[in-house]
Amino acid sequence: MTTATAKRNKHKPKYTRESLRRLAVFTTGQIALLCRVAPRTVSYRWIDGGKLKGYRLPGSMDRRVYRADLIRFARDNGLTEVADFLAPSARIVLIGCADAAVEGVRAAHPDLAVIDAANDYSVGRELAAGCTLAVIDLSIGRRAVVSALAECERLKPAPEIVLLSYRETTADELAATAGFEVVGEPWCELGDVVGKAVMG
């Protein structure tokens, strides 16, 4: 790597405001960027001072803050711009959907926070951050579908749930017995499915 390339990379931002909108958990540096304060203010005055609920990583001095706690703190302390930025008109979690489908929904609905939950760990984390709509691709398998539905039921308020199916599977039978409508749409129309569910 040349010196010029190294300098360019050094000044390249690690994340954009749009990427911050999609996070479920925030570092003190990310919160400082959003709130336009120093990272030490977030760590010592807000978190250690008991104003902002957060937690330390085991064996580390690093702190993390859940999205819902940051939004609550921002609203309570007059940071309405930050609260409104992090709580867009709708937060959509796509579970087990193909990458092309996720990007298609983001392109069709730039005003929505569209989150890609690709594995079991991210499904639990992203749903815990709250969402308006959960879209579950039934091809992820029965166990994963049951787990995702259970996570959705724990949320208050509960999100609307859309199940996607492109072929008959045992998961389809599960959805039918659970009382969910199964939507079969080609990937290119997933943006329409999300739009109808969000707009009613």
C-alpha cells in the first residue's frame, strides 16, 4: 500500500449516517458522531453518569448501547433530531431473504430502515431493537421460522409479520396452522410486498 493510499484510507469515514440508521447496538464513538459530542461525554457523563443506559463488553472498557435506549435518551434530553433519525417511519427486518431482495427493497423504499438479518444471531439482535414489519422467508427451515416467530411475539408492540414462500414446504403448513397468510411473490416484487404491508 502506498503512502498516498494509506492517507486516503485514514481519512475515509468508518461509517455513514445511513449505515448508523440500521444498527441495533451502538458504540460510544457512533453515538458521539450522531449527537455531535466527544466520545468521552458519551462514556463518562452519559453512560457512567446513569443518564444513558448501556453496558460494558466483558473484559473490556468498551461500552455499548441498545438502539431503543439511545432513542429514549435522545427524546428525554431534547435531541429530537437524533431520535427522529433513528426512528424512521418504519423499520423492516428481512429474515433469511436473498441479498438481491434486500437491496431491491432498500432501492424501492429509501425512506424505510431495511435491515438484513441473515443468521440466527442477527435475527434475535435486530428484532430486539424493534421493528414495524418482519418478513420471514420460509426457505430458512421450520426450526428457524419457529424461532423467528417466537422472537416477534416477544416484541411490544408486536410487528406485522409477512411470510414468503416460493414452493410448498413443511414451513408453509406451519404458517397455515399458526394463522398467517403466506405470500408467494418473485424476488423482484418483494419491494411491493413490503410497501403494501407498511402502507396498509
